[in-house]
Amino acid sequence: HFHHEFVYEAIVMVLESKGEKTLKMVLQLLRSLSASSVITVDQIRRGYERVYMDIAEINIDVPRAYFILEQYVDKSFSMGIIDVKLRDLCPCRGRKRFVSEGDGGVVKLESY
């Protein structure tokens, strides 16, 4: 059964798409397939992990891939599609934050 491949391709489609419509539709699709047990938790996990492994390569063709993936993963978690463990595995590209991002200008030490 290759449902993890479907999950992988669906997420890549979100990363390559423009706008929020595809993101929302794929989230709804995966949530309903998961809720009806058409796709198992393990297949979802494997699909997400494959995207996590390939994100650096995807980012070559889709410059905002890391940013979009982070948004997608956060929404997946809030909708109950993935658990906190899978959410926390999401690779994020270290980037400079701006004061306007809501931390009140507080300087935070980087932790590695």
C-alpha cells in the first residue's frame, strides 16, 4: 500500500501551489481520509517524513518551501492530522526574525 506516496505528493502539491486554496483543500482531504481510516496514522507519518527529508531539494525549485511547509505542518497539527512529535520534526530553516513578528523586540539567544 502506497498511501504514504499519496500523502507525500499532496504535500508537495501544496508547496508548489500559489495561495491558500490548495493548502486548505489538501488539509481537509487528509483529515477526512485519516478520520475514515482510508489512510493510517503510520502512512501519514511516512508521507510527512519523506517531505521533511526532501525539503532542501524541493526548496531549490520552490524558494518559499520551508516557510509554506512550516505553516502547513502547524495547521495539520491544529486540525489533529498529525501529532506533536511529527510537528516538532519539521525542519525549519533558520532565518532572521524581525521585530514586527510579535516578540516585542526582545533579543532571544539562539539555542542549538
